Amino acid sequence: MQDNGKEFLKPRDVATMFSITEETLRNWRRQGILPYFRIKNTIRFARSDILECLSRFRRDGIPGQNESAKREKKL
């Protein structure tokens, strides 16, 4: 779905991009970790916002992830 040059993604597509469940994605959305849009009673994510979040998570880690999980990831 595109609007004004922005491409919007469905929750299942975003969950696949992050390799997480849709439930985890829902939690991240509710916690304000990922920006989203509500379009006619459906949730959509701007591809540009998601790509920016992916880059930030790779650089800084996932918000809320504890330090031991970050260390294990580096091993």
C-alpha cells in the first residue's frame, strides 16, 4: 500500500522483517518502540520508519533488551 510516495507495510510483513512474532510487534507498538499509522481501522507501518528502526536496533540494540541478552548476542 502506498500513499503520497510512502509505502505502508502490514504487521505480518514487519514481524517477518524483524524475525519476531506479531504479538511481540504488537507489544513494541504499544510501548512506542515502533511508529505506526491507523488507516481505516487497520494498523500500518511506513517502510521508511521500519528501515530506520532496523538500523537503530542494529547499532544500539533493541529497547528493553537486558544487558546480558546484548552480551550473549555478541558472542
